Amino acid sequence: MKEFKRILNIKLPDKQSAFLWGARKTGKSTYLKKRFPNSIVFDFLKTDLFFKISKNPAVLREMLLAKDKTLLKYPIILDEVQKVPHVLDEVHWLIENKGLKIILCGSSARKLKRGHANLLGGRAWRYEMFPLVTAEIDNFNLLRGLNHGLIPSHYLQNSENAKKSLTAYVQDYLKEEVFAEGLTRNVPAFSRFFDAFGYSHGELTNYADIARDCGVDSKTVKEYYQILIDTLMAIRIEPFKKRQSRQVITKAVKYYLFDVGVAGCLNKRYLMEEKGTEFGRAFEHFLLMEIVAYRSYKGYDFRINFWRTKSGLEVDYVTRDGETAIEVKGTNHVDVRDLRGLFAFMDTYSPKRSIVVCNEKERRIHGKIEIIPWREFLHELWNDKILK
């Protein structure tokens, strides 16, 4: 399989440990093996190791202390660490008493938190691995990315295999990440919720409506969404609230899956051309995930919000506390009618930059609004010319 040069760059000073989180198959293990080729690796997907450490976590300490000291100067990698939460007490001891650098890699901190596992009290930095971004792909193909998604193995497959892999991925997530780990007891209700998420994806979330579809109450639906977030399958986008107004929506939130291909699988969507409503929704989701990954990989902490009035005027993404407003349009010709939301936001908040990211071929400026082709926008984003 083709290797991608990932943007994530884990640099650990002496005695500094780290968590690396990321959804399944985003490339965490591959990255760590390439980044730290001399490191000792404990992979808890191996059943013999899993059972040995689960029964007696102290065995990890005993095994490491028996290693040659020259090997212990490299970070020690514990993969799928959420499967053995009690091992974190041993990790804590090894960090404090032996000064070891340990990278704990996994797809969910939820089981660790629920089991009151030792999360090392700030002794480990936090990193996250996302699906591929355009800056990591030569000759990126937009329709392939939207249909296959950006999980490395999925993006590279042909259309038929990618479809099968996405379906299997969704089923494996429900089976392995949620049900097998005991994150919810009501398996049928969560399965119905996951299906319902497909049609509400990226829209204003109405918990009561989804609860009726799933046969549970609204509180349970909120807990289900939290499971998606804790297992790194989704992100929540809050409305922008800098200035209160009766005309602005301030309570409803939006949820987006971590990968545009997985979202397409849930929606049963396949795009044949770069136009239409479905293309526009997938295109908007794709741009969001680029911004989210950029924020994480660059180490920034700005919020990403949306802004919407009760009359339906909207700006897709507002960042830097209102300094930058970004509207995403899948069209290859942005009309003045497409700018109404940005104009309304500009009248109220006067952002430093107002941008439309679109499928046009040439960059232009309409008043104070920058209309930027998406490839140019993403090139500037990853070169710190948009949101730094």
C-alpha cells in the first residue's frame, strides 16, 4: 500500500509521554512505527498479551525493567491502550520513577474515563490522528475523497471495494468499539440512532425527534452523541454566541462524523459529479474536517462555530471568535444570493476576513468578500495564510 507522509509531528523531550488518539484505521500504528522505528511496541490487539496484562498489569513493568537500558531511551508504545485501562497505574509509576517516555495509543478514552482509569494527571501530552488531508495527498481527487472518504486504505481502493470497506467499517465500529466495549447496553436503540444520524448529519440537531425515531428519551440520545465524540467518530459544532440576539439561533448544535466517506455510507450517498445538493453537503463537511485537522496538527486552540438566524441566514464556519467567517458553496459560480448570510454576519460583527470557499476556477473579490477556489483556499490554509 502507498505510504503517505503525515503532517502530524510528535516530538517528545526527555521524560515526556503522550497520548495519541484517533478513530480506527486513521493510521496511528503505522505512523508510530515509522516515526519511532526503534521503539518497543506492546499491541493489546494481540490476545495473548491482552489477557496477560489484563490479569496482572504489573507484568508490563516487569517486562520493561528487564529490557536493555539502551532500548528504554526511545518512547515505549502501548497500542490500543483503552483495552487495558488498569495498566495506566503502572505507566504512571514508570514515568515517575524510571523517567520513561511512553506513548499511549488508542481509539477511545471513554472506557478509561468511565472506569476511572489513571489518565496521568497532565503528565502526557495529547495528540490526535485524523484521516488524510489534502496536504498529505499528491494529485488529490475531490470526488474520490468525498465518495471513498479519507481513511488511507479507503481512499486508495477502487469504488466497489471502497463501498464494501466503508460498510464493513461502520459495522465493525458498532460491534468492536461500542458494543464489545460495553459503552451502551441498549444495542438495538443505538443501532437505530446511528442510522438516524445519517439524515441529521450536519444539520441543526433536534434531540426529541431523534429520540422518537430510536424509541428512547432525549437524555439517552445526548449520551449516544457523546459516545460518538468520545470514540472520536464525531465532532460537535456549537453556534456562535458573541452577541446575544433574539434573531440568532444560540442553542441548537450540529454534529459531523470524522470522515466524509463514512458519512456518505450512512447517507447511502454516491456522487457522480461536482454539483447538486448532496455534493454541496459533502463538500461543506470535507472543508470542515480540513480545518479541524489543521487546528489540531498546528497546535492551535481556536473555536469553530456556525452562525444562523431564525430566518435562515447562515455562515457555515466562524473562527477566531468571529475574526474569520467562512461560507462553503459547492457551486462553480457564486451568485450574490449566496452571499446573504455573510453580508448579514459582516453587518453585525465586522470580521477581519469574510471568505467563500467554492468550486470556481479563479479567485475574485466581491466587495469585502473573498471568493476563493477550494484548492487555493486549502493550500493557503496549510501554509498558515488563513487562520494562523
